[in-house]
Amino acid sequence: MKKILSLCAFALVLISCQETTTSKADFKTGYIDTSILLEKYNKFTDANEKFKVKSEEMGRPIQAKAQQLEAEMANFQRAAQVNGEAWAQQKYGELQQRQQALLAEREQILGKIDGEAGKLKDSLVKEVKKYIENYGKKEGYDYIFTTSEMSVNVIYAKESYNLTEKILKKLNEEYKATAEKK
């Protein structure tokens, strides 16, 4: 009886140890350096350039107001000597209020710029992730990992597993084709 139970337990162990998934020979994996992808993908660089121009345009009115305030402050120092202390205190208070309002407006515009930049980057990252997911499915990959300077998920991999340049080339080709259609 003990021998039969031992044989059944041994058979159960053997059966549970059998590989039921793909063998190592069929296993296909790769990785992408997202730092390089973000740096060299033309759609990212074009979007960054467009956004830089837009943020400069958004900041121009604040710069003009700041320059005007600086000029008024320079004039204030000369006029304070002529107009007396009471006038100088009143005018200084007004200039400080305008400076505080200008700083608040500047912070609001910077917040808006940061928000728009975040949305743009998020949408582009989602688009690239979806592309990589579809690429992996189409090419039969089991896993595609990411690595970058800031977040290292792959500490070592053979260079032959690096898909960055392949995917970057395909992304740039597709982006160029869609940009030419527009």
C-alpha cells in the first residue's frame, strides 16, 4: 500500500513538473531603450518644437508686463527723490501689488504650460506603447521590456535583443508618411 501511494505521489510530482508553456527555444523577447526612443522619435521632437514655440507665445505678454514694471521701478527711484516720502510710499505699495499680481499671472501661465505639456507627452507615450504592443503581437514576441536612464528594468541583455532602432525606424517612417499626407 505504501509503495502504491509513493508511486502515485512520484507520478503526480512528475506530471506537475512538465512544461506546459512554450519551450525556451520558442520564447521570443526584446527590449527598448525609451530614453533613445523619446530623444530620436521625430514626432516627439516635432511636438516639442511646436510646444516650445507655443509656450514662448504664451509667455510674451508676461514678459512685456515685466519689462514695463521694471521701467516703472527705475523711474520710481528717480521720482521718489523729487516727489517726497509720502508719494514714494504710496507708489511703492502700488508697484509691489502689481509685482505680486504679475508673479501670480506668471505662475498660472506656467501651470497651464506644464499641464498642456503633460497631456501632450502622455498622449504620445500612449501612442508609442500601443505601437510597441502591436509590433510585439505582429512579430511574435512573448515579452518586450523597457529600459532608460531613469528607470532600469533591464540590467543586462544581449544587444541582439535591443529593438530600439528597429521600432524607432518604423515609427519615424510611419510618422513621415502621415505628415506627408497632411
